[in-house]
Amino acid sequence: MNLAVAPIKPPITIADLEKIDVRVGTILSVEDVTGSDRLLKLTVGLGNVQRTILAGMKLERQHPQELVGKQALFVVNLEPRKMMGHTSEGMLFDIGYDDGLVPVLAVPEHKIPDGARAG
């Protein structure tokens, strides 16, 4: 498969990057969001806290329940956002969507404690 690589975004400072809190979390449950063609409601364990994170990945996943128990990377310091009657408390990192690919999760190389920080 050939990928038309997108241009690299403009430079940011280390201070900008340090504002983003990326953590490892385990997907504890996956629920359908009624009335949405795209959204799934994930309950994510992040060590000492659980978060609800809405992810627009319903169309890309034939069997979304296969995500339960998987670790992935999440941005955990975004302002909460209300969508379809649910509040999302972060963002799932995935790879490929913006390039027109079927997205895959950004995952740790091996099991690591939930809540561990990236960076």
C-alpha cells in the first residue's frame, strides 16, 4: 500500500508539548452510543482513576468488544466535551485515520502499569 505522506505540521516548542498529558490506560468496557453512527463509549482504567472516553471508531470496528482488556494511549487533560448526551473526558490516540487508513491503536510494546505517562 502506498501512502501519500502528509506534510509535517509547523514546529511547536517543548513547552507546548509538555502541556499534553498522554497516559497508558486499559479499556475496561466498550458500549454503543445510541443514535450515533460513529461513537463508542469506552471506560478506561488509568491507574487510580477511570475515565469515560468517546471515540469515533464504530465504523472501523466490526467487533468493538475485542478492545476490552487492551492497553492504549490516551490524552487525559483535554477539557471534558459533551457529545450525544455523554461527556468525554479525554481522547484515544489512534494511527491512520487522518491518512484515510483503517485506524489502529497506539499501544505500549508490552503490558505496563495503567496511568504511566508517555513522553
